[in-house]
Amino acid sequence: MKCAWFTQLRGNNPNTGKEIDEYGCAIAWMPILTIENSQQQRHTGAAVESFRNEMVQANATTGQLLASQNKLLES
């Protein structure tokens, strides 16, 4: 109760998956919040990588279409 950053935290514990609805000092929550932040960054990284792979595939397809069209025009 003497912490200046006394706050409520709601959500799921990233280690156990259990629901959290507790009050505590924000400094004490830092390890849990850091773990959650790391997990969210991994999800974001995976989504960006997936999007990149889709764009590479789409660009390759477009390149093939343009190349085949150029061959037809040259004939």
C-alpha cells in the first residue's frame, strides 16, 4: 500500500495461463509484463514474417506473368 505505483492488473498470467485480477505495485508486476511483452513481440514477428512470405510469393507470380506477357508481345 506504500507503493506510489499501486495499480490493478487484469488478464492472464503468461506463465501459467491463470486469470489475474489483483492489485499490486507496478514495479512488482514488471517481470510478468516483460514476459507478456516478449510473447506479443514473437506473435508480431511471426505475423510480419508470414506477410512477407505472401508478398514474396505474390511478387514472384507477378514477375512470371510479366515475363510471359513480354515474350508474347515480342513474338
